[in-house]
Amino acid sequence: MADDAEQQPDNIATEGEENQEKEDIHEDGEKEIPELTVTEELTEDAEALKNELNKIVVHPPTIDLSIPMKEFDQTEFPASYKENLPKENLVLQYAENFRRQYVHLYRDRKPLLLNPVNECGTEKFVCTTIRPTQLEFKELYNWEGAAEFVADYLNFETLEPQTELPRRLLSPTTILKRQKGNCFDYSTLLCSLLIGVGYDALVVNGYATRETCLADESREICPLMKKKEEVKEEVQKKEQKKYAVKAPKDLRSKFELKQEAKAKAEKEAEEEQRKKEAEEKAAELEKPPPDPLYGLRVHAWVLVLAGRREVPESFFIEPFTGLSHPVDSPSYLGIESVWNATNFWVNMQDCSDGVKGLSYDLGDCTRWEYMFPITEKPLLKIPDVEDDIGDLDDDEEEENEMDKHLDMPPSWVEPIKLSLRDFQMRCPQGKKTKLYKRAKLEKFAHYLMKDGLVSKLSMYENRELTDLIMVREYFAHRVDKLCTKVHNHRSGWNTEFFDPGRHKCLKEHQFKASSPGPENDRIMLFYDEARVDGLVKRVESLSEMSEEYKNRDDFLYFKQVEFGKRTKKFGPQDGTGANNMRPIVKMIQKFHRNPKKVASEDIAELMFLVSEDKIQLTYHTEDPRIASSTREFLKPANWDEKGATLTFNPEMHQTFQVDPTSPMNKNVELYEMLLEMLKAEEKCRNEVRESEEEVREVLNERTKEETASELEISVYDTDRNEKAKKHRRELERLQLEERMRKQEMDIDYLAPFLAQMGNPDKITRQQAYQLKEDCLGDLKKRLIDKANLIQARFEKETQLLEKKQAWYQQNQVAMSKDDEEAYLDYCSEALFRIHILDLRLARHKEQAPHKYMQLEQKLRSEERLAEFF
């Protein structure tokens, strides 16, 4: 302030000289300059100097201080966008005072972003531009979802120029409507969403690399391609028992083992060094060219501090990409200031080494200079020796001073709102493309593509993105539960992944793109928990098919079938190919151990040699044995004849028993076992044919699903649910027809009587009285007729009951118990009907006079008859 006072007289003197000069200017705009008569000639040196000076030409700069506001209609914004409250003006003055002190103390530092103008050209403090908001979408409750949404929903704009702060900072609501903005707009919107859901987030103003400022991810690996770190489970060592059998002694030479380990280590070190050199060479080739503006490019990002929402450690969020970075990331080169919705802090730490080693304890006044004394961050106070701890008066003065501190006014921004349709759109116009290192990622809004495609990742061999390797497509809301599809252009294999809930419980389907039909190379994985047969995996080729099972009651876990070549058949063929199935050569079934059976009787492998008419059985190995018992049957010659009697002789059976002392099976037992094996073979053959048919059904379904590509739409989504729309339109049509029908039924009750009079244009008094008498007489007649009808039905029911009672009196002696019960039931029903008719007649007699009086009153109030009554 003293410096300003010293400079004031000079400024006044300067203003006086300027006024004097203005007075000396003539009306024609030229200043009066005394004429100089120069008669002496210039020397050669002076002439040379004059020529050199003439070469120096200056052009006054053109400064455009106006900020274009063409894209905003100020009539659409409320008063808070165009005007400042008294408290906001006070905060702006406070900020201006802070800026002056900052510029005076740190003349070599860049200016601070304190009070840029908003979309209406009104100066607003940056802290009040943040509007903490929690939206109703659960995906935005975590920082990953919020950052990804902001990065996808907006299109980025670079700062112009890139080395200066923006002169305008838009509100988050306007940013959402425009769906584009610079790094400060991105960070403001993201910080508003994060603070709204409980994160301790701040907007950071600093400097970053060229790739970060321009959102250039062409040298970064796509997040979808990064492998997740697998958590290795620690293998617990088995405790050695005291009396366990010792391992055999290692008789190998220790020297040779040592030499082999040494050679292996040297080879691994050479391979590691070679790999490291190759990586360094590739990194050097992929290194971006030098940036002339390195360290000068202004950027804004978000800082999330540890503590709230169980955040273990602080980290950065890059708003352009939605990815997190550590606080010592080399992508960021320095920090000038940070702010949130309550305060503003200036970084006082050295950033010559980027952001490495910076402390983010905002309560430390030696590292962060705050603007408003009242801060939610605990202040690190430096004790003073001269302070008197026991002085209570000083404490009271400090409390009074704290009461006088200025606090932050509320945000001037309107509440942030986002419709469900806009949230599901995610990207501007529903599409967005990002380029990564040897990859291209395309994102689509949900329900935008007819096949439900939401993202598509293309991976390439080269950086020019011309040599395609693989394409991954991600889907959502598919009726067929398809979630991912992978096309490998190198191997020619396609892989489809499905969510649970699909027909046949298909989980994964791998097949060759060149031969997608049945009886070709393919791999199918299933959700075994949802299948009755427990099928886990099916592998099929032209000549073989194998299946793996899990948790079956019969302990079957593996099945393999080998097929032979088809025999050519001449004649008409049906489309299903059921008449020309692949001939089965061999079938193998493998079983787990059944603890309820003896190992020598528990089948481990069952092999049906169909081409050789043999059946081979291999049993499980008993604990003390090292070999397994086997058995082989030769099938009878007429085994495939229906109803034929099968013959058996000992030459058709061979066996090997590990235990020679075990009793041999009798021929009857062997014959029954052979019959069981023949049934098992037939069952296995039928299951194989069912598996082949299931493959055909799955492929036919996939063909139809790819053609139709139906999407699931919630019943609550009234905009997209065509079925709900159709049902609603049908209900509206029925309601309209019902109203029309009621209108048609609401006929003039005087029309029949007026027709008898010839439909006169004007009703006379005599005709009016006649109409009244006719209407009342007709109603009276109908009421009497209805009473007579009820009475007639009453008398009829009474007569029938009396006849039934007379019949009962005559035949009571010879009647059976069932007849008596039938008679009692009839009497009960008849009495019920008679009682109902009695009640209806009584009610009719009670209501009839009132109906007569209502009609008479209605006739008196009728517009055409009211003048005569």
C-alpha cells in the first residue's frame, strides 16, 4: 500500500501532461509540432544509421478484450447468472485484494484463476462455480463411474492459447447442455459430482504435458487391454508328521546342480537384459517429439484427498480420460492452486521436479496459502515463544476475530439435473471414438445400435492402425444374453460370451469364422449349475466330440465320441440330415470314484468299440494296488435285432482281476452285466445324438438371434417399450369406444312418445301433459309387470318344493341314504331361491314408488316440458 501511495503523484503528473498534450491537438487531429529547419547535410554514417532505423517497423497490437457471447442466450439464464449478491461482490473484492498481494509478493509467478466471467459475462468466484450435487444414478456414486461419465459425456476443447488461463468458466449446468468444454469445465463438473457423493475433491490448476493437455492417448495402453493383477494364493505347506516316511536321499551331485543353476541364472539374466534393451529401444522409438511449450501448458484436473469415502491415499483424476493417476505422476508438471466449494489454496511448494514430493496437507500454512481463514482443514499452527498461554483475553479476541471472518456465499449455479435418456446416451450424439496405442475404442450409447452394441475395441499390430489383429465387441440388453464377441483375424476364430439365463445355459461359444455350421471345430462352455446333466464343456470337430461334466449323480465326468466317414446315400435328403448321421466308431465314458462301491466293482472307464462290437471296462484302482481290474465283452451277433434272444458263452468274455483270490463271476451274472452294458451303450448313443441335435439347435438359434437382434426393454422405460406403448394405445382405444357406446346408449327417453305424436316441432300444453301421463304410465306398467314376474317365479318355486315334499312323504321308507341327502340338498337350494325371490320382491315394492317420483321430478325439470309445469 505504501508503494501505491508513492507512485500516486507521478501518476497525477503524468495525467496532467496528457491533458496538456490533448489541449495542444488541433481540430484536424494533428498535434502542433514546432518546425525544425535543418540545413546541414547528413554524413555517411548518419545516413547509414537512418537507413538502419528505417528498417525497424512496428505494428501496434490489436487487443480484443470482449468475450464472444454469441452461443448463449442470456434470457435463458436466471438472475443469479447475470447479477451478484452483495456477499458475492464482497468476496470478489476480497479475492481482488488477495490477487494484488499475491502479484506484489510473487512477481515471477503466473496469475491465479480467481474470478473469471461466466456464460453471461458476469464475474464469479471460482469456488462458487462448483455446485455439489448427488444425482439419482447409482453408477455415479463411485468416483470411477462419475469420472468415466464426464469423460464420455463431453467433448473436450483445448485452451486458446494453451499457456494462459481461460477468461471464461462455465457453470456445470451449461457444460452438461453444451456437452463440451475445456479442462477447467471438465474438472468443475466432475468435482461437483464427487463432492456431492461425499468425496474430498478439489479442482487443481497447474501444468501438464502436451499429451495430457490434448487428451492424446495414442501412446497409452487401452484400459480394456490391461490385465488385472491376479492375487496369488499362498500355498500352505503341509505339516510333516513325526513318524512320516522320509523322502529318498538325493544322490545327484551338488556341484553339478550348482553349475546347472548358475548357467540357468546367467541365461535368464541375458534374456532379461535383452528384453529390457528391446523395451528401451521400442520406448525410445515411441517417445514423443520434444515439446517447445513443455512446462508452460496450463491444465486443470481433480485431486481426491484421502479420508472420506474410505479413500486410503490421495490420487489425481484426469478429467479428459476418467482415469486415476498417482500424486507423483509424471504427466503433471506443477501446481499453482487448488480449490473446492468452500476455500481456495495457493501452492507454496517448489515444483521444479514436477509434482513429486508435494505435500497435500492443506492445513499446513507453510506449504499451502489459504484465502479464507475459516477452513475445514485443520491448521498447522507454529508455536511462538512470546505467546502467553494463560492469557485468556487474547483467546477471547481471537474468538471475536473468527466471528468477523468472511465465509463463502452459496453457489450461484442452478441445480444440476440429468434425465435418464441423457444419462443413457452417455456420449455426444451417442458415439465417441478414442485412439490408444495400437488400439481404437468406439463407444456407443445404450439402445443406440440395433444389435445392442455399446463398445467396440479394435487391436492392431502397428501404430498406424492398419494391420488388424482382433476385434472385441461388448453388448448390453440383449434378449439372447450375448455380452461379448471376439473376432480374432489372425487365427480366424470367433468367441461369444453370454450372461446367465440363456436357453441351453450356454456360457461361451468358440468357432471358426470360415466354418460356423455344425460338425466343425468348436468349443462350447455351459453354466453347469443351471443344467440338469451338469455339462461344463463340449469340444467338437469333424471326427470327434468330447464332453466334460460336473456334480453328476452317476459320477460321470468325461465323455468322448469318435466318428467315422459318412456313407454316401443316393436319393432325396431332408434338411435336418437326421437320416445320414455320422457313424459312431468309439465311445468312451469316464467316472469318478463312487465311495459306496468296492473299487474292483466301481467302473472308472467304459469304452464302447462300436466298429469292433466290443465293450471294455476298466475299474478303479484299490488303495494298496498299482494296477486296475479290466473286463471285455464281445457283443452277440444279433445284438441289434429288436426282440431277439441274445446268446452268451464264456468265449465272449475276458477279464483281468488284480486280486487272484477274489471269486469269479458266474455266467448268469456275466450275462446280466452284458445286458446292462448293451443298454448303457444304447443310452450313450442316444445322448450323443441328442448332443449333436443340441448343437444344431444352438446354431439355428444363434442365426435367428443375429438376424433379429432383439433387445430387452424394462417395463418402466415407457419411451422405448413398444409393447407398453401398444398396450397403452389399446387401452385408450377401448376407453374411447366405451365412451362412444355410453353416448349412443344415452338416448332421449321421450323419443318413443314423441314419435307417436308425429315428432312435433313445438310441444303444446296438452301434448306436454299427455307426454307426462304416457311416461309415468309406461313406468308404472313396467314396475307392476316386474313385480308380477317375481311373484310368478316365487309361486313356481313354491309349487315345485311342495311337489318334492309330497314325493318324499310317499317314498320315505324305501329311500336310500344317498337319495335322502339329495333330497335335503334340493330343499336347501329351493328354500334359498325362494328366500332370494321374497327379498327381491320386497325391495322392488320399496323402491318402485321412489323411481316413480324420480321420473316425475325429471319430467318437471325437462327443458321441453318445464314451461308447462
